[in-house]
Amino acid sequence: MQLAINHLSKAYGTKTALDDFSYTFSPGVTAILGPNGAGKTTLMNLITDCVKRQSGEILYNGTDVLTLGKAFRKVLGFMPQSQGMYEQMTAYNFLCYMAEIKGLKKKDALPQIRELLAVVNLEGAAHRKVGGFSGGMRQRVMLAQAMLGQPEVLLLDEPTAGLDPEERVRLRGYIEDLAKDKIVLITTHITSDVETIADEILLMEHGNLHFAANRDEFVSGCGAADLEDAYLRRLHAL
């Protein structure tokens, strides 16, 4: 199982958001670190075809995702940074709706929805309207919908934003278990969220991939004490 990105670029007017990005993702957790504006979200949106690429290719197991079309979307789970939902829906109904969009059969979807509501600690709020949810609760609903259908490729764009420390720890453990047989990409600038679960770490800035290594090499290769120290050292050296 591989997701190969080859020479991918995207610009908005005169601003280059992603510049000749190439990397091959394999099963496990890959953390994509970088400050705001580094190109992390643009990369996610290109993989999902939410925005159109200008050049390059995205291959899943050797076939371009645009050729795969619906077949790729069936194995893809995506948690975007923005929290677009139907405000009058309950959390439970929203997940049922998303399961239907993903083509899940009701008998398969309902047990998953119950499990995911427990995972994101929303069992008690399952039948409340999402329009009355806090930002952190909405974030948890979006995470749950991304994991519907047991996707092979899971894209999480700043997944822990708005979560309290206990929920973040709980979520990290779940993602770590999930990633044993999935390609999981997590964009973040909060290094503690990925320090113990990331297999590979990428550093992006100004639309460019500047450094990629396994977690131990990323830290020890620059003489850092921990991942946060390594991230800051490598970022400031650019």
C-alpha cells in the first residue's frame, strides 16, 4: 500500500502554495510539521481533489487518484481544518448522513457510528444538534466522520485543535492503533500530538518539503532534546 506524490505544485495567483512536492507515503503515521502557510493544508486538499493540481501526479498503488475516482474516495477518510456541517443535524444523524454519502450499508454503518461516538467521547451528546456544539465538540464529530468506513488512507488536518489534554491523549492512542494497517497523514504544528506516534516526520515551509526522516533521526540528527526542540532548530535553520 503506497500513496506516491510526484512533483506536485499549486499556486493561487502569484503565490505558490505547494512547490514541486514529492514523497511516497506508506502505512503508519506520517506527521507533516510546519507553520501556518507552509502548504500543509494545500497538500491535503490536492490529495482529496478538493482543489485542482497544476502539475504533478498523485498515485495510489501505482494508479493516479483521478483515474481511480470513486474507488479512491471509498478508501479515503478526510478531516478538514474547517468544520462545515449541517447545523440542524444531530451528531448521530450527521454521521449517518456521511456514512450514506460514503456508500456504507446501514447494517455496517450503525455499529461503526456507535463505536466512533464512544471513541471521540460524544456518546452523551449524540442526539444534540451540532449547531450548539463547542469548537472542540465539532472537531470530534469531524474526526469521527473521517474514520467512517475504515479507510485505508486517513488525512487529518490539525485533528486536535480545540481538544482538551485528556481528549488529545485518548485520540493519539486511537490513531496509533488505527495506523498499523493504514496510511495516516497528520498535519500539525503541535509537536506533542505526534511525538510518540509518528513513524515518519516531514518538515514543510513556504510550500516546500525541506526535510523528511523517521522520528528518531529527525530528533537526534540535529542534536535536539525532543521533537519540539528538533522542529524549532530545523525550522530556524531554513
